[in-house]
Amino acid sequence: MYSILLVEDEKIELDTLKGYINWDEIFIDKVYTARNGRSAIECIAQNEPDIMITDIQMPIMTGIELAKRVREEGYKTKIIFLTGYDDFNYVKEAFKVQAADYILKPFMTEEVEKLILRIEKQIESEKTAEVSLSVAAKHMIEQLCRGDINEEEGNRLSLRYFERPLGEVAYGLMALYGVEEEELLQRKGEGLAEVYHSFLIGDVLVVVLQSHLYFWDGARRIQNILKGSCSIACFKEKISLSRLKEGTEQLIKLKEKIFFEAKGEIVDAGREQAVQAEREGVKGTISPAKKENLYKAVRNGEQGRAEEELRAVLNSFTALTKEECIQEAFGFYYELKSNLAEGDSQLTSWIAEREEGWEQKILKGRYWEDIVKALFSYCSSIISFFKKQHENPNYHVIARIRDYLEYNYSGVCSVEEMAEEVHLSPNYLRSLFKERMGQTILEYVTEYRLLKACELLKDKTLRVKEIGRLVGYDNESYFGTVFAKKYGVTPNEYRKMV
């Protein structure tokens, strides 16, 4: 739908023009009116109508003068003159101010409607051309950033799309680290008007900013909209198209520094000394003694010492590039796993219960700080296991027996089998369990079976006999006796209560 402004000093003619045309049928949903040129300028400033029909002869400001003001102030409103003079001089003046057409008084409504429909088609064609031109211009800017076109070709395209040479066209330039392009595009609907164009170079999201902004404020706003999930390097000054490649290369170099040192920060790319990709240090230089010290501290449950040893190991990785660092960290994670956890079913089970997606956090870590946290968290889970074991040597034995009972409660729970599993005698296991849990193994398993039975009794589709079998009682009568002894009611009576 389109909008239109009608400008006519004669009230009768203005009302006629507004009231006799079926605006809905010609896709006009907003009709504004003004009685003179000054009011018309105010209306255009507020509403920017697509089309304006204006009388030529008016007091205060003529239609020609009004049209000149509209063009001087940069509005793209299509102008149609309404005149009673079929005079070539008026027509000539009208087209000097880029009028779309003119209508002679007295006019037929059908004539006005046809003309407006034609102007609307023209507007659509121009919009399509503008979009195509904008897409081509953005593509050219991306090519300049990537260094895919030379200066001669860049100048030719710059003159075509911007009507100025490369050195006279400038934009803002920044890079976002630790964010996917889709995240930025999804947020555009939240008012990211700062972004002119964005594209990925490797894992760095390069963003070209609208040239009229204060770029540092734009960087802060983008980071706020993305909820601080990224780091940004931003040039505070405009970058001419001829320097886009140089600026982009600087942003790419900065990714190493950002990864290791600047999580969630905004860095001034114009002042920051780029970190060289060739960093000092050699992969795989961690001594076996260093690793053994770490393993020993972890097995002893010494949190402080283990963290100190782990930090020393991880610090040696920061001499590498980002990609090498992630690779080494992931390899070290698997080394920890194989040396400390593999082959120990109790420890493996303990870690699984505390799983926090460590592998993915290391592999997909956007910043070194995130990878370090994941490795520290993994080590902490192992340390807590050994710490418990040192505080109470039988802690994990009891936990393992409970797991066995809760897994096998519906069948036969063999004390002999459990004892063999944890390398203890059956009698010692019985007394240890009673000491730690305050009840015998039989009492524990009975209580667990009855709790499960209570849950199943809520399901009215299951018969009591079936429920007894599901919780380890083949004899329905015995199940009823045990249940009544514990709860003071039979299973059927309990079912009615719930």
C-alpha cells in the first residue's frame, strides 16, 4: 500500500479530490492534505508520502517552489502537478524539479486514478532497482574486504554504485569474535540498523557499519543486543573502500589476541597491536613429570595443588595459535580421561552423573577462558571422587551397592555377588552397609521395593498381582503382608486412598 499528500489552497477542490477518488482500489491507505506549501513541507517531514499531488498556483509558496524544497531536502516523493494552465512554460518548470506528471483542471477521477496506478508501478520498479543496486554494492564491498578485486576494478564499480571513486567512499568496520552470522541476522529485527553488511571470513564475522554512525557506540549496542556473548574489535574512524582489505586483515590478525585475552570486550582495532599468527612455543612440550604431578594431585584429592599443576600445563598451550590450542586442549582432555577414569567403573559412573558436556565445550570453545573452565570442571569432578574416597574409603563401595540394589530390586539381590564385585567378604559387606546406612541390605531393598510399588499402584490399569511381580514378589499374599506391615493397609486399600 502507498500514501499520498494532496496540496490545494481551494477547500472545495481539495475536498473533491479527496472525496471522489476510491483510494482503496488504487492501493492508497493513507491520504494526507495540506492547504499551502508550508503545511505540505511539515507533512512530508513527518510522514514521507510516496506521492504528492499539488496545485501550482498557491499563496505563500507555489507548487513549483514546494517541489524544489522537496527535492533540495532529499525526499523521493513522486510529484504530480495540478494546474488549470495548459502552458508549455509551466510544464517545462515542472519537469525541471523532476515531476512525475501533471493533471489539467478540470480533471476526471478516472484520469487521476490511472495516473496514480502508473506512478505506483514506477515506484515499484525503482525500489526493485535500488535493492539490486544495494545487493551488488554490498557484494563489491565484501570482495574489497577479502581482497578479491584489484584497485582498478574496485574504482570502476565504486563509480557505478556510489558515483564516487574508492577513496571518497567510507564505512565503519568491525569484527565479532565468538558469534555466528545467524545470531547477528536473527537480531536484525531488534533494530540493528547499524549493520550495513556482514559476512564470515573463517570464524571471524566481519561487519560493515553504516557510515553516519559513531562506531564505538554502535559496537556497544550490538554487544548489548547479543547479550555480551561476543568480543568485538572496532575501528573508531571511517575506513575508505580503498583501505578495506588492510582493515579486514588487521581484524583477522586480532582474533588470536581476542581468543586468549579479551572475552566479552570491545577492542579499538586502530590502536591495538595485532598479535602475530606465528607464536612462540612448540606443540607437545609438556614434560611427563609435569603430567604425573597433576595425576598424583588429582588422585590424592588435592584440589589446590591439582589446579596449580593443571594451570601450568594449560599455560604452555597459549604459545600456540587458536586452532592448535583447541586441538591440544582436547587431546589433553582425552589423556586425562584415559589416565584417570578409564577402567574404573565407579569413577566413570561418578563422572557420568556430573557430566556437563565438557567435550563440546572444549571443541567449540569460543574463548580460551571457556576451554580452561571446562577442563577445570572436568578435573574437579574427578578430584571430588578421590577426595570422598580419602575421607571415607568405603563411600564409593556403599554407593556402588546402592546402585546395584536399585537396579536389581525386581529380581534376586545376591549379597555374595555384590561382595565379589567390590572385593569384600559377604559378612563384612553386610556389617559395613548396616553401619553406613543404618539398616540391613534386606531392609533397604524391601523399603525400595515398597516405594516403587506405591508409585505403580497409582496406575489403575495394573493389577496388584502384576505390581507385586514387578517389584520382586512372586507371591501376591506375601507381597500384601509385607506392604501391610510397612504402611498399615493392604495394596488395594492404599490404591483407593491415592
